[in-house]
Amino acid sequence: MSSAAAVSSSDSSRSPSAELLNRFSQPDAGGHFGEYGGVYVPETLMTALQELEATYLAAREEPEFQAELAHHLAEFAGRPTELYYASRLTEHCGGAKIYFKREDLLHTGAHKINNALGQALLARRMGKQRIIAETGAGQHGTATAAVCAKFGLECVIYMGAHDMERQALNVFRMRLMGAEVRGVEAGQKTLKEAVNEAMRDWVTNVRNTHYILGTAYGSHPYPMMVRDFHRVIGREAREQVLAREGRLPDELVACVGGGSNAIGLFFDFLEDPQIAMIGVEAGGLGIRRGEHAARFASGRLGVLQGCKTYLLQDEEGQIEGTHSVSAGLDYAAVGPEHAFYRERGRIQFTYATDDEVLDAFQLCSRLEGIIPALESSHALAHGIKRARELGPDKLLVINLSGRGDKDVEQVAAILRERADRSA
């Protein structure tokens, strides 16, 4: 990593993509970022993963593939997304100037469409006409359903039964676009169990099925590939903040479940050491067993659902229960590339509690007229704290990874319960 303490605005405009991709953060041949990552799957899936890796690596180098993806990202998804100056929130906090990277403006309502489009194009190249996916908050499932409808692909989405209840709107949206949504009744009935069922389906139907995994997690090449499809977030943000402010930001903040929106924002800033990057996990009800999903706060190194990383497990290696007000962040493990950068000290991690998230959700809605997803509200909660701590000469970019339409009924119910208890 560069030892320079700062860069001039003229130097800041360089795109580090090619050098960065090849020198700094390519996984090794086994798919490891340092000791994290790898391939931990049944033998049945090895051929499919090798085929996917070969197809992706070839497509990544082809101008035709990149042009086709860029076309769909613009025409179908709605890129580029805006870099929005949150003037009233900035004034309210009384510190750093706050910008939102508006991934919530994308078709289907979140950043997930970037990766879903990329993987759907790869599935067509491999001749796979059946698509499966997992989803927690429903945003990845909705994006997958949308791209399958667009390209005429069969679509099956696995979703925990508990998540289906709190994200009923997204369940209807997926079904409206032709997807079959299969509820999962096992365990906590949330994202981990949905991934389990998707993996079982893939093992059974590997010849004709591609699994569009929704975050920067799982066996190689998924963490690398999903990251690359989301790098458009950071590339755009870099160009936009330079155009608006003539310099790079001081801090970047994003929520972290598996970590796709965060790595998408952070990646093209990694070699700018003067920029702080903070990933915000789900603090839930507090850092007590079964009441949160902050893997870096109390997790340990282990293997879950395809890769080696930090995860929530007990002394005997059993996966612990998780909790978050956000259905998209209550997952027991974190993407391996995030663990790698944390170990190197390049990305910092913290968490926001449910109460802090709900406060940020309401504050952003009231001051900016933008209703953020509960996932994004984790980043907002910490970003608001940091803006108050930083001076007015500082720039803070918060990744608004998704919109909150899907969450309003759940939040309304929670606020009614609070009001009843205080009455």
C-alpha cells in the first residue's frame, strides 16, 4: 500500500483499478485473502465453481462483456447513481459535510441489482437456464427475480419464513416478477437457513442451475466476483466527489452483512491511506450471545457455508443465533475480504444497535425526505456520530445501499409497541 500521507487532487483522479486488482487484492489460486476465504464445498460443486471461475475470468477481460454489462446497468438498473449532499442532516449534526451515495435509487431499490445482472449474464454464457438465490431482507431476491424476468430464466428464491413475514412486500414483488419463493422453516428461519437450502438445491441440480449468491461471501470465486460487480459504486463515488469537492473524502461508511455494498464502495479507495473506511455491523440488542450479528465484536475464526472467516460460534464450534432489526444483516459470518482488511488495519469495523438504527431511520426520513433501508440505517447511525465528531472541513460519504419502503410496516409496528409500553 502506498506510504504517502496524502495525495493531490490531480493525483486523486487516477483510477487504481487495474494495478489494484492485480497487485493488492487478488485472492490466491485457492481463493484465499490471506488466511480467509477458500473453497469448502461438497465435491459435487467443485466442477461448477471451476466453470464459474473460468467463465468469469474470461468475461472480465472481454470488452464485449463489459460493454453489455454497462449497457444493462445504465438502461435497466439506472446507473450512475447520484452522490447527494445531505444538507439538512449536515446542518443538524454540526460537523462534517455528509454525502450519500444513492444506491437506493437503483431499479428494485438497492445495490443488489449490480451483481444480479453480472451473474445472470454469466449464467447465460454457461448455458444455465435455471437460477437459484438466497435472500434475507428480500432485496437480493427481488433483484434476482427482476433479471431472470428480463432474460427469461427460471427463478427460485429461498427465504427464511421469519424473514418472509417481516419482508412481505418483497415476497410479493418477487412472485409478481415470476419467481418461486420457497420459505425455509428450519432453525431461526432467517438468512443462514436460506443459504443452506439454496446450497442443497444447487448440489441436486448443478448441471442446469446457477446459484446467484447475493453477497461477497461463500466459496471462491464468489467473494472476488461479487466485489468486482459492485466496484462500480466506488468508481462512481470517486469521480463524483472529485467533481463536486475537488478532492477525495475523509471517511467512507457502509453497513456490513456479508459485505457486498461496503466492499463495492471501499475497494477503489484502498490505496488512499488518508481515507478512513468504516464498516458497520448489526449490534442488535447489545453484544450478548444470540442478540446481535457483530462478527468482529465477538466472533471467532471458523468455516461456514463455503469459506473461512470470522463467525459467531460457541466454544464447541456450533453456530450461534443472531438478531438484528434488519433482516439483511442478521447473518452469522462476514465476507472473507473484510476479515483480511481488518487484519491489515485498512478497514475499521464497529456496530450500531437496533435503537440507534431506528433513530437514524427516522432522522434521515424527517430531515432529508429519504427513507433508508434498515440495513443502510446502520451506516447512517454511525455516520451521524462521526459527522458530529469531525470538523466542518471534513467530507463524509455514507453508502445508502437501499431504500426503506420494504421496512416501513415493520418500523411502524415497532414504534407502536414502544408507544404502548410508554403509555
